[in-house]
Amino acid sequence: MAVVKVLYFAVLRERRGCTEERVTVTSGETVEALYHRLFPATAAGRLPVAYAVDQAYVAGDHRLRDGAEVAFIPPVGGG
């Protein structure tokens, strides 16, 4: 088991009710699996996000390690 710090932005922050939290991850858990666990799909699907670990963008299959800082970055709207 490992503990990571997860940062939330925009709508994800609203859904979790916090800007960050510490989360326990299993050995070998990927950043995408963590996102799916924290934000289960709804009837409308799941919000697509970018993943960052330790302030660098990573692919969904990136394996998490103890003490990592994880950020889920939702799309930015504008116009």
C-alpha cells in the first residue's frame, strides 16, 4: 500500500468537495485506475481528464508510488 496526494481542479474539486486529499493506492495501481475509482462513471459517462504525476503529464498506465503528487486536469472551457 502507498499513499498519494491527489489535487482536484474545477468541476472535479466541486464533485469531491475539496481541493486535495491523501488517498491510499494499491501496489501497482495506475493513475487511470485511481481516477476511475475516485470518479465512477455515471449514466452520462466519465469526464475525460489529463493525468499529471509530480507535475509532469503522464499516460493513464503510469504506476503510482508512495508519496507521489497526482493531479486530474479536466478540459478547460472558454470562448
